[in-house]
Amino acid sequence: MVTLANPARARMAKGEAALGAGIRHSRHAEIAGAMAAAGFDFLFIDLEHSSMPLDVASQISAAALHAGIAPLVRVPEGDH
């Protein structure tokens, strides 16, 4: 079993603040690499208040994991 690192959780466990960015209108997975390069610990993907397709959110989530930041996704109520 592969265990993925979660830098946001690790920071909070040490009593530190975890830094993140929220996105609602992105069409490209490259946003995850840019957020990691900017020093963020997590990327909040808001599907509840956006028109982002699920496949794009999935690609961004996978790219975030690859970049070493935690993807957090808020899904619409009763969906997905």
C-alpha cells in the first residue's frame, strides 16, 4: 500500500498554519504545480460553487498529489 504525504496535515499536527489556495474556475491541471511552486500546502477545489467539470477536478487533484500538495474537493450536495 502506498501512503501519500499530506503536507497540510503535517503542518497542522505541529501546530503550524497550513497555507492553501482555493480555485473555482480552472481548466488546466498545471494550476496544481503553480500552487506547489508558490509554497502552498493544499489546493481547495470548489465544485459546489463553480461550473468546473468533474474530469477537470480529477486531473487537478492528481496533479496536486504529484506536485506534493493535498487536494481538497468540496462537492455539491448529493452529487458525485
